[in-house]
Amino acid sequence: MISFDTEAQDWANFGKYSRANENLEAPGKNEHRVVFMGNSITEGWINARPNFFKENGYINRGIGGQTTPQMLLRFRADVIDLKPKVVVILAGINDIAGNTGPATLKMISDNIKSMAVLARHAGIKVVLSSVLPAFDFPWAPGKEPAPKVIELNKWIQKYATENGHIYLDYFSKMADERNGLPKELSGDEIHPNEKGYIIMEPLVKAAIAKALK
């Protein structure tokens, strides 16, 4: 296991899952391993609903606050090297928030595309998730993310369809009249609560089943 002296030395946060990855056994002969790659929405999922991951044998590799370039950097270590049958990618909202600096929708889509290309080259089926609705960011107010999320999701759906990936639509099942995430599904209107994750779970299970066919 490699160690880093400072966070700046490990911008992509390889260290977070390095020990867990080392301790993970190779998938069994008939195992349909699934890895979830994402940000705090993915990481928070296993905290809010741990049994969902345990009962289905899913592997969570979400890291709070991350943007698509950070995920792309760690994609081999945290996804490809784990030899899954399917990867579920949920990414882009933190780029829109500017967490690691300004990002155009093309920059975001290029990084998502690169992760999908790497996965396909490794023989991994790809589920591309829609970005969840967001009306405003509590930590970065005034960025008006809602129309950007809609535009990014249109690209994700088109790219998935044209390239034989599975498009997973959370957005239409969770958005309110503002194209935001309602308070009953999220305390801060960005991160799902348990009720929000309960909506997402059958949707992702169906997408994974479709990818495995």
C-alpha cells in the first residue's frame, strides 16, 4: 500500500480505497461483480443503505466531493483492476459546482466518455447514470445548475445510446417542478436521504440486469 504525505500529493485520492482494493479477492468464476464509481452521492449511499450493497455484493468506490477528472485518474485502480462485469458511473455534479475549478460541459462529458472507453476496452459493461437534479448548491450558491444538469444528461443519454451502454435515468424520477431535488428526498437538495436512495435502488438494479444480458 502506497502512502502520501499530503492531500495535495494524492489529488485523486488513490489512498482511500488502496487497502480495500489490495484485500479484495479476485471475482469468483460465476461472480457478476459490480463496482459503483462516483462522488458523495455514491459514497453516501453505502452509509445510508449498507445492506443494499452487502446483499447484492456491490462494491462502492464513491468519494465525496470528487469531480470527473479525479475519477478518471483513479478509474483503473478503483474499477478496472477489480475486474467487475459492470461499472455504474454517476458523475458530473461536482464539476458543475466547480469543486476542482471551472469546467465546461465538454470537459465533463469528455471525462465520462474516457471512463466508458477504458471500461469497454477492459471488457466491462457500462451503466451511465443521469446526474441527479440540483437547483442550487449550498456550498456554491448562485451557479444555477439545473439547466446544466439537463444538458449534460441529454449528452449522457445520447452517448450511451450511440455506444451500446445502458443509460440510467434517475433524473426524471426525482426532479421537482424546479428541476431540483425536493426536500423530502434530500435534506440539502443535493444528496439523497434514505427515501431518495430507495427510489434509486430498483432503477440501478434494473440497469445492471440489462447490462448483464
